[in-house]
Amino acid sequence: MSVAPLRPCPHPHCGRLCRGGRCSKHPRASASARGYDSRWAKYAALWLLRLPWCGQRQDGTFSREHSWCVRRRLRKPAEVVDHIQPLSLGGELLDPANHQSLCASCNVRKGAG
């Protein structure tokens, strides 16, 4: 049985070691508190209708940067609209140039990297 390694909490100035993301003192804010409202839900649904494959960007091209599927030449349906630059690092919520379609596996892989 493997156990995830301890990593520092990503909250600024915390540094507590924890497994699986954040420490108990700094839980992640809810999706609505982070700006993911009904406008986002509608936007994301339309995005995935137009760009349904993992690794697709705004112009329809496939990017290898965050898509393991594209790197392996797989055509896998996307499940999420990912922010290329996270909102926490200055990315814009509804900026199409900051979005890409990803499958759940690639999205988790990107977040862990």
C-alpha cells in the first residue's frame, strides 16, 4: 500500500506538512466563493460542446503542454474546462485564451505537477 508523501500546505506562509493538498487550518474555499457561478457553468458547458477533446484550446488546436492524452496521441473526451493560468495566480475566470479542455485524469495530473 502506497502512502502519498507529505507536502507543504499551499496557503501562503503556512508550511505545515499534509497529505492530499491543504492542511486542516486552510481548507479550500467553495466553488461559488472562488467565482464559479451559474455563468461559469453555462460557459463551461458550451465550451465542452465546441471543444470536446482533451488538450483542445480556444482555436481548436491540440496542446501537449498539459494533456497527457495528446502526448500519447489519444483522443479522449474532455470532462473539464481548465484554467491554463490558475485564478489564484492571476488567470481570468472567463478569458477563453486562458482555457483548455482536459479529461479528469489530465486535470488531476496538471494539478499535482
